[in-house]
Amino acid sequence: MALTKEQIAAQNKKDKQKRVAFTKGQKWYDYITKKFGWLVDVYNSNPEVADIIKNGYVNEVPLEDINTNITNSKWSLGLQVGEYDYLKGVSTKDVSYLDKIDMNKTMVRNQAAKAGYSLDDSDLNILTAGFLKGGWDATTLANKIGEKVIAKAKTESPNKPSVTPAATTPTSLQQGGDAASLKTISKSYGLNLSDASIEGYAQSIVAGTISAQQVKDQFRNQAKSLYPALATQLDAGTVDDATESYRTIAAKTLGIDPTAVNFSDATKFGKLLTYQDPKSGESRLMNSTEWTQYLRGLSDWGKTKEAKDQYSGIINTVTKLFGKVG
């Protein structure tokens, strides 16, 4: 016997109530994971997508139509160029896409290094995700790297003057690059300039009121004034150039990396540049013997194998001459 319209409506209502109840249990998540895969992550975070999937199931909308509704949703239409593929690749842990992320992360790291920047892993991850999601071109990527560097500098040194113009402009990237370069150059001339001074020079270069070469000439003249003993050598190169052999001796004597030898530190390695001849009183560089003796007088040298072996030798000699005490 055929069901009446009222019976059919009652049955449909009952079935719908069952489907609504089903959407509230654990089995529901198993179901949508099977049907929609990685979109479960979006379901959990985006109410619009969640409503499309849930209401589609409750009202028995065909799966194909549900997927079409998701594609036409504000969430989907608001995605950046590569964001859909990025979300899908990360959510599904697709090996080929994860390899793509690693490859582009290396590219971003290299681009930053070329500009004179060093970014930590979290910043690299953010930039790589942005690059893949947004389909950035080379200029946009360079500007985003500059923004990160400037933002990081402000976080680490909150009392520093704000970098102007706005960090989102190409000009700020150029300024950031100039500042990084000038910092390196100033150190090569044995100068220990403040970040504010470096930023001032960088701003002047960007504004066109001074050239990079003029700044470099100023660094050279400052170095000549500070280190008169190097005046002649500075006409042809930097303090680093003139002291390269001394750097090598210091690294070997103290057992440290050559890059740790900073001649702009007037209280330690910078003593080489301000040495005065004990007889004439004139400024000059120490000779290799004087330099080695000076290095062995530092507390750092006492931690080296050479120092420990020397102390051990002295103790052995004393022991042989006088015997053990006690």
C-alpha cells in the first residue's frame, strides 16, 4: 500500500532529523574526512564552508553540487593565486608539494643572503608560504624580505629611530640593503658606528644627498684619523686588508674563528691599531712578535691547548727539580 503524502513528509522529516543528529557525532568527521579529504581542516576553521558541507548533507545535496558551492564560496574566491594548492599540499602532506616548499624556502634564504640579510627559520617559513600562496614576483619577494628585516630590527631594538619611509615601499628595502652593506663596510675600516649613524647614512644615500662612494671615503678618513699608523695602507684598502695577517695570527694563537677577531673593539683586538712604540712614542702596528705576546697575555689564551701544555710543562719541570710537595 502506497504511503500518503503525510506519511512521506513525516518519514522525510524523521530521516532529516537523523542526518542532523549524525552531523553532531564523531562518525560525522570520519564521513566528511572520507568525502572531502583535506577540506576537513577548512571545515573546522571556516563557518561558511562548514555550513555548505553540513547543510548539503542534511538536505541531500549531491556531492558534486556541494563541491561546486565550496568553489563558489567567499572563502574560495578570496584565496590568493596559489593558496588553494598550498593548503591542500600541506594538509594532505603531499610529498611533492612539501619538496616544493623546501625548494622555495632555500630560494628565499638565498635571496635574503644576496641582499645581506640573515633570517631565522620562522621568518623563512612565513615568507615561503606567502610566496607560494600569493604568487609573488621577484620585486614583491624582495620587498617582503626587506619588511621582515626592518620589522625584526625594530623588535630587537625598540628604542631605535623608526625607519622611514614606510617599510612597505621599495625605498625602504633599498635603505635596508644599504644599511646592511654600510655596517659591513664600516667594520672593515675598524669603525664601531651606532645603528642610528648607519641608518642616517643609508637615508642620505636613498635621498640622493650623498653617494655610497662619498660615505666610503668618509669611513676611510675617519679610520686614518683613528689609526694614523695605517694611513698609507688605507689609501689602497681597508683596515681588514691591512690587518689580515694579524687576524690569522690571532685566530691561530687563541684557537678561535677568524671572523671573531674584531679590530673595531678598542678594548681587545683594536689594541693592535693604537699601539705606541715604547721608544719613540709614535703610533705603529705591533710587529708579529709583539702581537703574539699581547695575545698570550689575554685571558682567552689561558684556555687554549698551547697554554695548558705550557703550564703542564712548567709544573713537570718544577716537580723534577724539587720533587712533589706534600
